[in-house]
Amino acid sequence: MINHKKTHGLWADTAQPGPNLTSVDGDQKAEIAIVGGGYTGLSAALHLAEAGTDVILLEAEHIGYGGAGRNVGFVNAGLWLKPDDVVNRMGEKYGEQLLEVLGASPNLVFQLIEKHNIQCEAVRNGTLHCAHSPSGFKELQQREAQWHRRGAPVKLLSREEAAARIGSDSFHGALFDERAGTIQPLSFVYGLARAAQDSGARLHAPSPVTELKREAGLWRLDTPTGRITAKTVIQATLGYPSFAFQDRNKEMIPFNYFQFATEPLPEDTLKTVLPGREGALDTNPILSSFRLDQAGRLMVGSVGQVEKMGYAVHENWARRTIRKVFPQADSVPLSYAWNGRIAMTPDHIPRFHMSKENMISVTSYNGRGIGPGTMFGKLLAQLVLGASIDTIPLPVTRPKGILTRNFRGLFYETGARMYHFVQRRV
């Protein structure tokens, strides 16, 4: 029977123990206050604490409550966009800087895992971007050429080479990126939290910020059980802003991604499904993803949510997808289903906000949260510690609402359901 009621699905059942946290108690002071207990907030807290800074982090629910605990677990390099598209949209200065910084973000993730002995099923065997059609293969050729011009270790695989690596002949080739890998995302964010605590950061949850005010040149952050006064605030709520930050929802397009997970595959079957343990995703506009966890469960995912009416459509799609792409695993039952919200912008570029009153944030990673979130947490910490603003590979922008955000969100969800209703029926 599929467990589809848990918000974090498989990850909740297989994660390492999370940190024991309590709510804020009474009035406290800190040099830096961070709001949000995901990759960005915890990476910032860790790097600030390691530098000896007095830092406190407030999470409204629990560590990893948002996208950090619900995503696919791919540690990717760069953004979803092709490299040249990033430069075309941002200009050469910021575009090339952003590609270089985020291209190195998997290095940071896996370095932190090793340094702090984070047990999160880390496998750095790369990812496979699989061509779903001849046009998809041409797109991968463009990506390879664009990344090669920037010195990235990516390699285009022929249809036969890709089939051997994927364990399926459903694709026309694949682009292998050796920089990338996979993790158990909820275990990783728990590990960041423990490392931040061990370094001296004060973490509190559940402690939602119900009111945020400037008083006498400082920030006052009110919670139901206490109050924090701080010189600087790093806002890191991303796809799940709430309470005092509820308006930040207006800056993002509602966009969900779901996953289904099987029972562990039989040993003989496991040898034929992604035998190198790479993560895989395809070039379809409504993309699909495939990966294994440490126990050998096969996960398939795509755009949409399984919390409401679309569940049956997406479940049937997941079963057909396994039957078509990995027929050798067709008899293994599904056991988990869950989804998470992606913070998405119209141009698929993250946003950097900074006010004169010492409040900063980077938000909207457009489905690439682990590497960018961890990296931008470090960069924001360095900025607070006195680094030049030029170290942030994004222009400063003002928060701006998206007038058509709800319509776009409905369009994506409806389109995904319609597509999944018909895909792979033949």
C-alpha cells in the first residue's frame, strides 16, 4: 500500500535522526538572525558560526520542512538553463560568474558531507541527462559544447552508451556530468543543522517569525514564545514563506514536483537499473527523473502534486513509466508518494535582495536547490562578514510580485496532469 500522506515520503522514513530543537524562550540577542531551516539558512548559520559569529536561526516548523526535505536529492552543477541562456539573460558579467560559482557547488556540498561526517547516502557518480527524442539529443549536443567552452567535465553518450548506463533503451543518448551526484536530502539538511549547532549556532524550531520590525537601528523578530533582536537578518524561507514573510509568495510561481518510490528492487534487477547509481533526468519539457536510494528503491518523479485530485493520474503515470522505461522492475510495487514546492521565477534565474537596513536574501533556485542553496548560504555568510558584494553572482533587485503567478501555476499543474494522462500509454 502506498504511503502518500506523509509530506516527506520516503525521506522521512529513511533519514538519520534530526537535531533536537526547542522553540525560542524569552528575549534573546544575536549579531545575525536567520529565518529558515533549509540549505541556505543552515549553510549560512554553519559558516557564520565557524567564523565565530553570534548567530541564531529560526525555523517555523522543523528543520527540512520545506523543499530541503522533499526534493529528488540531485546535487547538480549550474542551473536548469543551458549555459549560454544564462549569459543571454543576465549579461556576461553576472552570467559567467553565476555559472562558475554554481558549477562548483557540488564540490562544496560533498566537502561539507566529508568534513562533518554527514551520513546522507552520498554518491558522487554523476548524473545522466537523457534525450527523450532526437531533438532532445540535439539540445544535449548544445549543452555539451557550451559547457566544454567553460571547461566543465561533461560527456555526450551515444544511444548505446546511454542504454548501458541507464539500464533502458528508451532514450536517444545522454549527457553525463561527472560533477554531480545524489544524496538523501533530508539527512543532509539534518547534518548541516547538527554541524551548525556543534560550531556554536543557536537553532530554534518551531519558532515562526510572526512580526518583523526595525527598532533603534536593530531588527526585532517576534515569535509566539520569545523575541530576537539582531543587527542583520538573512531571510531564507524560499519556497515555503509564512507568517511575517507570507508576501514573499507573490514573487514565485507555484510549481510542484512529485516522486513515487518502489519497494527495494530484487538484487538481480538492481544490477540492470542505473547500475552506476547515477541520477537521471530527461529532456522532456515536462521532465521525468529517475534514481535509486541506498536500499535499492527506484524513484520516478515529474511535475505535479500528489496531495490532491491529481494523485490518481500521476500514480498511473508512474506505473506506466516504470513499465516502459524499466520493464525489469515492473513487478515491484510502489510504496511511497510525495511532492514538494519549487520556488520558480519567470526567467528561471535566482533573485538577490539586499536592503539598506541589513536584510539580505537569495531566493528561487528553480528546481536546483541543494547545490545553489548550500553555496549561496556560504556566500551570504561571507557577505555579512565583510566580503565584497561582487562575490554574489547576482544583481541586487527589489522584491517584485508576479501578477500572473496563480494562472501560471494552474497552467503547469493542469498541463502536467493532461500530459501524464496520455504519456507512455502506447
